[in-house]
Amino acid sequence: MKDGLGRSINYLRISVIDKCNLRCTYCMPVAGFEWIPKSEILRYEEIQAIVREMAGMGLRRVRITGGEPLVRQDLPELVRQLRTIPEIEDISMSTNAILLPRFATELRLAGVDRVNISLDTLRRDRFEEIARRPVRLFDETMHGIYAAERAGFAPIKINTVLLRGLNDDEVADFARATRNKPWHVRFIELMPVGENLHLADRFIGTDEVLERLLEIDELLPDEGPRGNGPARYYRFAGAPGSVGVITPLSHNYCDSCNRLRLTADGRLRTCLFGDHEVDLKTPLRSVGSVRAAVESALLDKPERHLLVMGSDKGSGGLGALSQVGG
């Protein structure tokens, strides 16, 4: 698949639900958010049909996201259905790991290759302030990471959104963890949307993060783990893991974008922060094909996002990152 600018598109992020068992301060409001009605959410068979048709157009990799995807009932069944599509080479999942102790082995057997785990603090006493849920869920998150390791997931990527004055003093602790564990920690810049604009003064750029990491020890450029993301990776000499930075604001990577996003209610979003999206659910349910809609979406995929810290004007109308799975 090629978009209107000639970029190769082979990666689809699939949001299966907009709900989550956390309320992380940068991602989702504590209350008052309007959920997608259940009748409007794509069935697993419909997701499979969309992926199958897009695979015939060149799609090769998918990532299952939410909200928190494991909140949706019987998620391994969707994985099994996607695994029946021969062209799909890689299935990954983003999760907060809270439910992984229950599902890690089944997901691995179903066909998930890799997991990205959201973890914004290594301090139990700080978890509740960031996630706005009981601290016992921090313990479940850590149990989930270890369950993923036992189930054979590799590589394990840890996604950490940095907030100045809240968790940025843990940069060194996260980085040092990669010297002992085969974790690939990626520090992610805060991305402004409607519900998190109050955090604008907590933005910290990844250039500053790299300067802090160099105070620990020399950083060696690294290819990083396999995957589809835009992170730049580094490694401490002899470390089994790596550190990476994802820079949507300070250094955008739109020129090499290879992805589309499917929302839980069946809209194909061509840019995480663009306002361009195409309805796939209606043509799927009415004529049984989404090819024409996908081709139309590709032609109109924007050149780049227009994010600006402190404003939601460039966020494509997103109220919360949880709406599209990040």
C-alpha cells in the first residue's frame, strides 16, 4: 500500500475498546468520558475481515491496542482469527499488563509475538498519583511483566511517558534497569490532546532525557529490538536491554510514517493527530468490502501532524489518547 505521498503503509494499529482499568493523567479523564456504545464496536469477525482485505493490499503487521485491550472479553479469540491470515507476519499488543498474569500464556499460544507495556513509574508510592487507581494495581502490573517474560514474549518494550516534576527523576532508574533485564525502555514525550492540556508545563523533551542518560555512562547507538515504532535506540555497553526515545513533538517522524489506525467503532484514522478518518464499518456491513474506502483514505493521508504543546488545535479533535490507542 502507498499513500498519496508515496509512503509505504504496511502497519495497522487496531483499537478493540476505548475503556481502560486505569485513568493515567495524560491519557484519560477520571470521569465524565462518553464510551462508545457496545452496538457500535466492531465484532472480532469484522476486524478479521478488514485485516484480511487490507492484507491483500499490502498490510503485514498489526498491533492490538485499546484503551486497555485485555478489558475486552476473550481477546485471544481475536488473535487466533488474525493468525489465520497468511500475509500477516507480526501481531503485537500494547497493554498496561494488569491482566497479563491471567492471559499471557494464552495470548502467546494464540499468536501474539510481542508486547509493549505501559509503565510510568518504578515507585509503588507514586503509581496512584499517575494512574489514578489503587496502588495494588502497581503490583499487578509488575506481576504482568514477569508473566510476559515467563510466557516467552520477546522483546518486551516498556513505554514510559515522562512528566516533569512527576516521574522524570526516575529516568536513571529506568535506564539502569536495562543493564540487568532484557527490557527495552522507551521514553515518550507528552502528546497534547483535549483532556491533558493542563499538563503542558510538565512537558520534557527527549533531548534533555538523552543528556541525563549520558551522565550515567556512555550510550552506544543501537538498532533496538524488532518492531514497527519510530524510537531511536541506545545501549549501555554490555547491557541486555536498551533505552529509546520517541519524539512526536521535538523531532517528528512523519516523513517515514508507515501506519494507519482502526478505531474500535470502525473508523480508519490516517494520522494519530489528524482529523482525517474514513468509515469502514458501513461499507463492510453494507457491501462486504472496505477496499475502496481504504484506497480513498490512503490518498488523503496528511503529510504530517500539527501538534503544538499547550494547544489541542493540532490533535485532530482527540479528547483523550485512549480513544485511538496512541
